[in-house]
Amino acid sequence: GEAMSLADRIAVMRAGEVEQAGEPGILYNSPANSFVAEFLGGASLIDCHLDGSGRVVAWSGVSLPVPAGFPVPPAGPVVLAIKPEGVSFAEGGEKGVVQALVRSREYAGFTTAFTLLAGDRVLKALVVSTPATAGIVPGENVFFRVDWRHCSLYRERR
């Protein structure tokens, strides 16, 4: 947190090796690998499968369309990194939404953090607190959408 706000350049290290170095905003918005995405952005890492068209990721009965032009690795097993701010609640029946079970809710004033279970994968959501989000409680089924500007796809976990 402090390094991100004070430094002109930062380095993310693991086991004595530099994973990525550069301007904080670049590292946050374009993490080089899943480790950096999780470490800096708090991203949820979802092991999934990218179909042959490169346009759909799927896991345990969940399918999520990948927008045209989004950079994708080769088809097969991939890791989807979704930052918490890239998850928002939606209405069921909308195109590209996913159903999930709310596992936890943590109100923090301006924002509310949720832990969701989509299929058999856990992901985090961080949303602006509103009267609508105040009514979402653990044990409830909800629908969410993903803002792909807050996502990355990787060939493997690092």
C-alpha cells in the first residue's frame, strides 16, 4: 500500500527473485503473472479452461465469455485473475452473467467486500456500499458480471 502511493518505481519480489518491476500503476494494471496480480491487486485466481475459440473460459459448470480483442494465452488450462473491483452484481438472465453463492459480506462504510462461490471456485468482490448491497447476505444466490479491464489470463500459476 505505502510503496504504491509513495514510490515512482517498485519491484515485486518472491524468494529473492524479481517477479516484476516498474511504475506502480503499470504493475497494478498489467501484472506480469498471477503472483503479481494476486500480491498487488488482491486478485482471485481461478483455475479454468479456455476453449478453442479463445472466447470462453469455463470451470465446474460455469462459463464466462471473454470479450473480443482481450489478450488470451493458447487454449487449454489457464488461470483467470479477477481483481475484486472487477466484479459487480447483475440481474439474472443478462448476457455474460454468472450465478454465485454469497459466502461472506464485510461492510466497511464506503465499500462492502463479498466472498462468492461460483461453481467450486471462490472469488472476491469489492463494491461501493448502497442500499441494494446492504440487502445481500451470506447464503443468498446472486448474479455477477466481470469487468475484463480488471482481469488477466495466464497460462499457469506463478
